[in-house]
Amino acid sequence: MRLKVAPSILSAAFERLGEEVRAMEEAGADQIHVDVMDGHFVPNISMGPVVVEALRRATRLPLDVHLMITDPERYLEPFVAAGAHHITFHIEACGDPAGLARRLRERGIGAGLALNPATPAGAALDLLPHFDLLLVMTVNPGFGGQPFLGDNLGKVRAIRERERGLGPSRRPAAGPLDIEVDGGIDARTARLCREAGANVFVAGNAIFRAPDPRAALRELRRSVADGAETE
Ligand code: DX5
Ligand code: ZN
């Protein structure tokens, strides 16, 4: 299973976003995590399709768009058009997650499902075949720089176990399910998540607020690679 590091640009310096993203690309980031907040689903407002479009011009890395918005179905199209590689929406914000995932996949866009800390793994287990990515929030969404909520490790474990039980024939998507963790991820907590079965690690403050963001990214990667089981 491929381990991926996804810097969250919510913590980057917005006055030089292009440079920040290019630095991450050079340092070996696998994808760029883009946090979209609407001031309704979460108590904060961040960025929309125009920023995704600008990022698309600044980097070749896949754009990992995390929609923390109400009614995600209304806004898929602008994010697809802006160049998202995959789009993750929240199960708590959506009445028909499988239908939305189908719409994304028909357009060749990866489909991701996010779970807030209060949402149990059981809410998502039967939906796994429809998705390429499960995002387990390890903070309550809305802000960077919050402490890691370790209770969510059990959720990561439960999702990975169910996914392994399904086997490749049950999942139409290519490759193993990505399980992404987001919130309070640093070298220590990433390793705990890796041991629980996560393979995609989002980090905002741990990278961009570090004295040397490139070194912080490399350290994060090393910490999860050292903890990796052989598969
Ligand atoms: C939180 C966002 C995260 C956030 C992570 O609502 O979804 O992606 O930027 O930031 P850190 O790594 O600082 O917790
Ligand atoms: Zn996020």
C-alpha cells in the first residue's frame, strides 16, 4: 500500500501560495490537500474553486479537495472543472453518498467520503465499495492547528479491516482503498495512524509552521515509512 503525504495549504502563507506548493512538490509531497469551508457546515470560511484553479496552474501534484460544506452535490461541478483530482465530501452533509460518488467516478474523479469524529465507522462500512478514499477526521473540522483526537484510531482500524475483508473483486476502484487522516497530524500521531491502517497523512501546521517546512515533510514521511508493515 502506497503511503502518501498531503500538505494542507490551509496553514500555508497565502500571499505566496504558488511558492509554498512548489516547495512541497520539490520536497516530495504526494498530493496537495485543499480545505474548502463554507461557514455553515463548519464555523469558518476558506477557499473555493478559483483557488483550486490557481493551484492547478502552480503544480502538477494531484489536488485532494476536502469539501467541508453543506449540500456538496450543488458544488461538485465547479471543483471538477477547476482541476480537482479527487473530491471528498462529508457523510454528515449528504443524503445520498453513493449517488454522489457515482457522479464523480463517471467524470473520472476519485470519490472520497469524510467522517467527523462524532460519526461512527459503522455509518461508512457498507459504502466502502463506492469510494476510492475514506477520510477519518482526527479533529473537529474547521481550523488548522488543533490537537489530535486519538479516539478515531479505532475507526481507522475498523475501516481497514472491512476493506481487507471485501477483497479486490468487491471494489471496482483500482488499488487498495486510501484511508486518509486529517487533523493534528505530526510525525508522532501519523505513526499511530499508520499502525491503525491509514496510508494518507494530511498535515497543515506540522509542515507549514515548522522552521523548515521541507524538512518537516520529509520527517513526516520517514516516520510513517519506518512504521510500515511489509505488504
Ligand atoms: C481541518 C482541516 C485540516 C487542517 C489540518 O478542518 O480539514 O485539513 O488544515 O491542519 P493541522 O494539520 O494543522 O491540524
Ligand atoms: Zn482537510
